Amino acid sequence: MPVSYAPWRYNFDAGNHLTNRDAKSISMPLGVVIRRVPGVTRWAKHVWKAVAVLPGAGEASWKELRRDGDAVEFHAATQTLELHRTDTESYLHGLSAKTPAIYVVMRETEDEAPLDVVLVTASPYEAQDYADTGEELVEKVPMPEGLIAWIRDFVELHHEDEVFIKRRRDKMRIDLREDGIGDARIRQLADVYRAPSSRKEALH
């Protein structure tokens, strides 16, 4: 059964430099909620999945938030979400999706905690880099509306479309004469760059 959360209060403006065009990056703490449900095979006792993020959340380590029958949800960890003005194209790509998402990068552990939350990112490009390694688990979590607005404001402030410059072709000059070309003594169907070796050859 899906779990709903009361909106987490977070000031999306104060202290995040959204009005400062010189700021190269902004950040906020982002809690990661992971759900545990019973496994469907005898080899997996439980299945773990990232299901939500909590903007502005405090520190936590696998704090139980809610239990519904066999399903338990934990505030597993809080990581810092960073936005960089050099990556606005990637954020824009993520925001254009039908359901904008935060990507949670996790790594399996042999400790008591089943997963280590390595990173949270709004960049689908960065998430793909981690997915390509095959060493981490990467899961998409829907963005809360306030987080969407916060990221969109940053993108609108810093994004600049790349200007396409059409390459101009050099115009060929046909009114110029080169030395050695057009020699009346050389048949023009032959190589116009060669010089006659003798008068006899030139007359043939």
C-alpha cells in the first residue's frame, strides 16, 4: 500500500542563493525513504526499494517511519542534493519527463543496514553513469512539487542554450589565374600542371 507523507516544511529560498547569479551551486538536505516488503522468492527474505525523498530532512539512520502490515518504511539516510550551474541541461532534461524524479544511488552492504545511500541527484546523466558501472543500484523517486519548483528556478536562472553557428563555406574564386595553367603549348585535356619537355612534344 503506498505511503503518503505530510509535506515537509522547507524554505526553498532562504540560504540557497537563487537570486544570486554568481552562485555556482546550491544545495539542500534530502532524506531518503526506503520501503521493506517480504521477498517473493526463498532466496530473498526482503525486498528494499527507495520510494520517497524528504526535502530539508534532518540526519537519520534507518529510522522507522511507518508500518503497514508486512511493509515497513524507513528514513534510511539524509544526503545533500547539489545543483551546479554547469549541469542545467541535464536538470532540464529531467524536469521535462512525465514524472520528474530524483535519482537515488545505493550500494548493497554486508552490515546490519541492507543498503548504503551513496548519492541523490537530479541529473539523469549522472545517474546513468552510476547505472552503467553495474556496482550500484539506481532508483527513480518522484520529486515533491516544491522540489520541482526549486530546481526549475535554478535552471531558469542559469541555463543558456548553446548557440548554433553555421559554418560558412569558402567561396571559390574562378577569376584568378595560376601560373602554369592554360599554357597554349599544352593540350588542355592532358595534365595542365605539367611543363612541355620539348617543342616536339608540345606540337603533338
